[in-house]
Amino acid sequence: MLRGGKALLVLGLLLLLQLTVDPNHYVSRVLLLSCFSVMLAVSLNIINGYAGQFSIGHAGFYAVGAYTGASLSHFGREWMEASLGLASFPAWLADSAVLLAAVVAGSVAAAVAGFIVGLPSLRLRGDYLAIATLGFGELIRVIFINIDRVGGARGFSIAPINSIFWIGLFTVGIVWLSRNLLNSRQGRALQALRDDETAASVLGINITSYKVMAFVLSAAMAGCAGALYAHFDGYLQPDSFNFIRSIEIIIMVVLGGLGSTTGAVIAAVVLTVLPETLREFADYRMVIYSALLVICMLVRPQGLLGTSEFSWASLRSRGKETGGGLA
Amino acid sequence: MAALIQAVQVTRAFGGLVAVNSVDFSVRRGQMKALIGPNGAGKSTLLNLLTGITPVTSGDIIIDGSSIRGRPAFHAATLGLARTFQNVRLFENMTVIENVMVGCHSWTRQGIASGALRWIGHWREERLIIEESHRQLGRVGLEAEAGADAASLPFGKQRMLEIARALAGHPQVLMLDEPASGLSTRETAELSSLLRQIVSEGVTVLLVDHDMQFVMDISDEVTVLDQGRTIAEGTPEQVQSDAAVIAAYLGTEPN
């Protein structure tokens, strides 16, 4: 839960970081990259964890959001400056307006893609759905390679807008929405259909529309992350949205514990920061990284957190329990 | 009294096997009705047809005046129908109370935005859901296990949880598929009194079972199915003395 006071605290903290920290410093870059991983892992967790479907084309939604957002800001900025009078605004305000417009466009475009991919999921299960979503992810990549207007295989350069404030805010927002969803009428319906579709449907849950909803929502979140990512470096390349990227996101979700948002957040940060801290091992870096994954899965096959969630309330009650034990 | 559930000339074939063959069947409002028959008689299939999980091959099913033919499975629930399953189907990765909270789905209305953004309507409805779920758990004697994982309950309690989940949807009709199988004598007695109480609250109950004793004790009316056809219908006494029923259960003497 994030109301009033906590929301203000987050806003204040992000503003402070925005004003005092250099977003292009090595450490802040790694942490911002973790934010993208968090947004992607948390959003994929809605499909794979809550709803129990198996999607492995998440980089596809990410790419749709990234390219849509980038195109809007690249081709539409002049129009926005002219018609909305952005040019007379201070630079930070104009940048924020453009970035927000890109995020909205990227989310909507990805949501539409999610709707289109969600439809086959009504018929397909397990492995078959996985292959269909894999196909979608690759299809998107190939489409962007072949659109010359957005640079094709050479990549797409736009004016970067690297903002700790907005990236941080959307990351917190997506985690918050996802946690809220879990303990809501819709979230329970998703978990119910994950556990038993027939039993869920006789309770009046429309399986079809809930599966599509999960895809649309998850895709919109990935699209939002994509649009922010497009402006992070101001450079996009189709190959950064390949199959390997999708797999990385799945690893984060599974390692964190399918269905646990807290787990997805932790795993996303760890798996983004880990390859960086392992740089001193040079050539052995990816070997160590892979070995750690294998060990993690052997020791905790249910993921780091299983399906449990972190909450302040449970932390407090646990504190009381130990306190009581001591007294 | 008007029929709440009416099956008209319902047939269901699986390939060449006709599991239910031109059956006419009805349940009146407020009744405790039983559907019995030997193994393989088509009882569970008929129940699946009535709840819309399995589509009919021919014939029609009318619930509270509207046909469910060709409608998706969740539609029957919106008409006030709830059921349990022969081999208990709980949401095993959810807690006991969460299972019952899912049962409240059919009468709750808050949309995705309300839940995700934690609007006031969400909190208001969530409180109703939790109250109702505790009430249902208390009724089946599972109040103490509310926070436990559903899968960790012993079998008899899982059965009761499934009934509580079905009742949380405020159904007009509760259909139970072999609710007494696998229960101890004491648990069966508890189940009987719970079912009597549910009927006294105005809920119509349809029982499917082959435990004659249990069914005969509590039902108002019994329909006997054998090899996909209705062979007898009437009060428990009438059915028990029916020659065709005795033949179906015990076989006939060879001539």
C-alpha cells in the first residue's frame, strides 16, 4: 500500500536523486538498467506467475513500446513543439512532456500487441503457447529490422532524455500496481484460473477475458519500460530485443519465485547487477553467472521467495513475535 | 412450483458412447433433489451438462428461464448455479480464505482499475468479501484454518472448503457431485446437517451420489439413472421399492 505520505516520500526522494545524481555515472547507469529489468520482470510475472500462462516473447512487447515511443519523440517532437508551444517551456518540462507522451504511446501500442497475442492463448496451453509467443517476439524483431524509417538493422538514434525521476517513478508505479492487482478481485481470479480453469469458470470467472486482460496489462507495462529505455541511451537496435532478452526476463521471474512480485524485483536487480560485479573475472564472467543460476535452481527450485511477498505489516508482526519470544 | 432447472431431451455422446440419452430432468425451487445410479450411469456427465462445462450434443438446458446451450461455462454461475466436484478441485496454491474469496466473484463488481489503483470502492467491496468469506468458513467449521494453504487441509475439510467456496457466490442452486465419498461416518453426518440447513435457507440442492443410505435419508425426491437413461423417479420410498432400480443395482435373476 502506498498512500499519501509514502507517495510523497517516493516523489521527494526521486526528485532529490534527479537533482543531485549524474544519470550517466557508471553506478547510476547500472541501477537504472536494473529499473528496466524490474519493470520487465514484474510485468511478465503477471502472465507467467499470476495467470500461470507461459509467455516467452516479452522482449517483443518491450520492443513495440520502445520503437513506438522513440518514433513519437523523433518524428513528433517538432509537431508537439509547434502546436503545444513546447518550445517556450523550460527544457526539463518540454523533455518530460515528450517522454510522457512517448510512454503513453508505447504502452498503448504494446497493449494492442498484447491483445493480439493474448487471443491465441485462449486456445493454446503450456509449450504450445510458449512457442507462439516466442514466434511473436522474433516476428517483432524482424519487422523492426526491415523498417528503414526507424533505422533497420543499423539502429535508431533519437534525442536521449535520461531521467532518474521518470524511470524511478514508473518502476515504483508498476511494482505498486502489480502488488495491488495480486490482492484484488481480478488478481484472485487470475490465480484461480492458474490453479484450475474448470473450477474457476464454474464460479463465474470468464477465463477468456481474464487471460487476455493479463496479456494486455503485462504488455502495456513492458511497453512503458520500452519507451523509457528508448530515451535512456537515445539509441535502439532490433538485436537488443532478441530471444535471449526474453529468456533473461523469464529467468528473473522464475529465480525470484513464480507469482511473487517481491521475488521478481529482487531477482531483476541481482541479475542485472551481478554480471557487472563479476567483470573482474573477465572471461569467466558468464561461466560464474550461469553456475550461480544452476546452483540457485538446485537449492531453491521454487525460486528465492516462492510465492511469498514482502510487506511492512508482516515484517512488523514478525518483529513482535521475536520480541515476545525474548520477553 | 416452477422448475428452476430443466433438462429437455438432453443427449451427450462421446464418440460412439452415448453417456446421457434423451434425458428429461428437472429440479424444483427449494427442493433437495438427488440423482443416483450405478457407476457409469451418466450422473456426472449429466451434472457437467447442467453446469455448462460439457456442451450438450442435442436437447436443451434451461436454468431459471434461460437456456445455457452454447454458452461458455462461466455463464451458468451468473444464473445462480454453483457446484462442487467429485474429486475436489480447490485452488491449491491459495489459502483457505482466498479460495472462498474467489467464490465471491459472481456478485462482486469492482473493475481492474479500482483494484489496481486501490480506489475507495475496492476497499468497501473487499471488506464485504472478507466478511462473507469468514461467515461461510464459520458455517462449515473451517474458521480456524482460514490462513492455511488449501492443499494442506485433510480431505474431509477440503470437501467442506469446496462447499463454502460454492456458497460464497450466493447461488440459487448448489450441485454436489458425490459429496459423501471419502468422508467418515461422522463427517457424513455433519454434511447431512449442513445440507439440511442450506435447504432451509432457501437454496435448492442437487445431490449426485451412489451412497444410497446418505441420499435416501435427506432427499425430497430421487431420480435414478442407468446407462444414460432415467429409469425411475419419485420419493426415496418409491424409488427404493422400484423393480427397475433394484435390477439396475443388484442385477436380475437369470431365468
